[in-house]
Amino acid sequence: MRGTQLVLKFLAVCILLYSGMAHAIEAPEGVVYCHGKMVVEFVFDRSDANNDVLLTVNGKTNKVMTAYSWFGSVQKPPKGFKFAILGEGKFDPLLVFEDHLLDAAENRYIKCN
């Protein structure tokens, strides 16, 4: 009986450890972009009618807004422009193009997943 209890406790610990590791190594939900050591990912938040995205920068996620028009609207958008993510700091705006992102400091982020 004592041996069975030890085996059950061991199995329970293994299951807890495995489930914790599975959450820690969570796969990205959207496209991941990189610039140096900076890692940026965004996915659309479909929980309401707004055009919000969940913007993740180096593991920290914030819900932010999007804009689909080019700023100043009298200017023609650059080739490949899709929309802007209105984040904070150097990510206000984060411009989304067909094949890259461009932050406010004009750093170019390329797909890395």
C-alpha cells in the first residue's frame, strides 16, 4: 500500500511539472517579428466590435487600438502599408506592412517565426 501511494504522488508531481512547462513554452498565436533582441507579436482581439489587437513586446502584452488610414490622410500611404497599431512609446505608431513592421524610431522588424 505504501509503495502505491508513493507512485501516485510521483505521478501527480510529474503531471504538475509537465503542465507548468507546457504553459511556459506557449506557442505564439500570431506572426512574430524581431529586431535585434526585441520580439514583437500581435493578434487581433475579437472579444468586442473594436479593431483592437493584443500587442506583445518581449513577453509583455497590452491591448491597443489600430488605425487603417494613413496619418494626415492627404498623403498617399507607402507601398505595402496595411494598418497602424497605436501602442505606447516607440510603438506609437507601429506600422504594419505586408512583410515587416516599422516602429516610431523607424526600426524595421522582420518575421522571425
